[in-house]
Amino acid sequence: MNDSFNDSQYVHVYDDDYVDQVCDKGEVVKFGSIAIPVFFSVVITLSLIGNILVLVILALYENLKSLTNIFILNLAISDLVFTTGLPFWAFYHVWGWLFSEVLCKIVTFVFFTGFYSSILFLTIMTIYRYLSVVHPLCGRSTHKLNRSTGVYVSFLLWIVSIGVSMPSLLYSTLVPIHHKDKHSMGCEYEATEWKGIDIFQQNIFFLVAFAVMAFCYIQILWKITRTRTETKNRAVKLVFWIVAVFFLGWVPYNVVIFLRFLANNVVPARYPCETSIKLDYAFYVCRLIAFSHCCLNPVFYAFVGVKFRSHLKSLLHRMFNCQSPNEEQKVRMQTFSRGSIY
């Protein structure tokens, strides 16, 4: 598969005898085989809990006529789709790819569909907030849009995500991986050209999404700071952390995958072994941070909302204290008279 998971270049893998003799990456291999499965296990658990809670609360307490709630619903689904690929890659880092080529293609495709759809839904939610806060007249018009509009937009974003993920379905394959003392199979792009296209595509997606988010949130911050409201400080902090987490999570990762592609495929002679090893360590760490975003989205896009926390308390009370039908009906009536879970 592509450089995002290309074990043939960074984990318990040695491309040829020359690399085996000159650049021993045994410590890098050991670090990856321990850190990645452990960390991914934590991320998978938190993502499943957080995003499933989002779906349950939306189903029980919220009105899906709101565009915001429709986008939150799709974001939670995309994060869950993204999460489904993590167990396979955790397993891959320890034992190599032991499954069929068909499963290799499917897992890679599903994973990247979740990856790209998550970025797209984060971006569309940002644009929607921008219109609501900075251009209130336009925002009032967008609030009047009905559920069908949200469904159409969401469908379009899923189609785009599936389209840009198609190369992973068509061109991922099983390739032999040469270790120092044994051999195994890898799931990756066989052609260097497709690895480069994939890196370029990921970076373009990130840069465009981040540029849009940065512009929108800077305008939102500027608008908020000039408006004296009781929720001003909370809103400013929320906006800051959303942008900061997105930036800190994905910028280092995208920079590192680009540098590693250059080091391993374009100008390998210019990168000494020590630099290659440092890039491998940086790649591991940056990827762990970036992929944890799927379990942080519920926190920054839902759990920080006062209304959502109220729903969560009601849900827990309902689960453990058997909330009466009258109390449940009262909560539902209060909920459906409002807009979204923010």
C-alpha cells in the first residue's frame, strides 16, 4: 500500500542486501512493533466509545433536521470507518500481512475513505460555522435549509471520498517484504508512481482543508472578539483548540511522509542511514498523533457542547437509574425544540 503504511520501507523491513548491511533498523522495528499496536488499541477503544456515543445521543435526543447534526452524524460515521482499518495495521506491524489480497484492497480502500471523508466533513462544518457567525444574514438562510440539503451535501462528500480512495482499491497489492532474517508479505502500492501520487494527494487535501479552516476560524475569532457575549471566552477557546489540534496533528505527519518518500524513492543516496532512521522514528510518532484525531473529534465537535454534556448525563442516568418514561419524554420535548447539540 502507500507510504502511509508502507512497512516495506520503515518497519521490520529491509529492501535489499545493501540496506541490510549498511543501515540496521532493528531498534526502529522494535519500537514500531510495540508502540503502534499498543497506541492503536487505545485509539480504537476511545474512538469506538466516543463516536458510538455521538450516534446514540443523536438518535435518542436530537433532531436530525439540523444541518449541523447531519454533519456531526456523518463525521462520527467517517471516524468509525477510519477506525475499522486500525486493527489490521496494528496486526500488520507485528506479523506482516497474513490476509488475502482482496482483503488488502478492501481494508485499504475503506480506511482511506474514512480518512478523506473525515477531512471533508470537518471542512464543511467549519464553512457552515463561518457563514453562521461571520455572515449572519447568509447564516440565517443556511439555517432554513432542510434535511434533504444536508443529505445531498453529505452524499456528495462521500462520493468524493470514495473517488479519491479508488486508487488504493485498484492498485494496492501483496508484495514480498525482505527482512533481515525472514520474509513476509506486505499490503501496499507496488509502483513507486502510485506511492508518489498518494503522498501528493494527501498533502493537497490537507493543505486545502487547512487553508479553508484557518481562514474561517480567523474570521470567526475576529468576529467573536468584537462581540461581547457570555460565551465569548468559551467560544474563543473552543475555536483555538479545534484549529490547534488539527494543525499539530496533521502538519508534522504530512511533512514527514513527504520527506520519507523523497528519502526512500527519489533521492535515497542523499539521505544517510542516520537520517533515514530519524525519519522513521518521526514518522511513527507523527502518525500516532495524527491518527488519534478520530477519537478527538467527538471531544472537540460534540462533548465540549453544554447541550451535548446534558444529553450524556441524561443517557447515563437512563442507563443506570432507569429514567421514567415521563422524564424521558420531557427531555425529548426540550431537545426537539432546539437546533443542534452545540
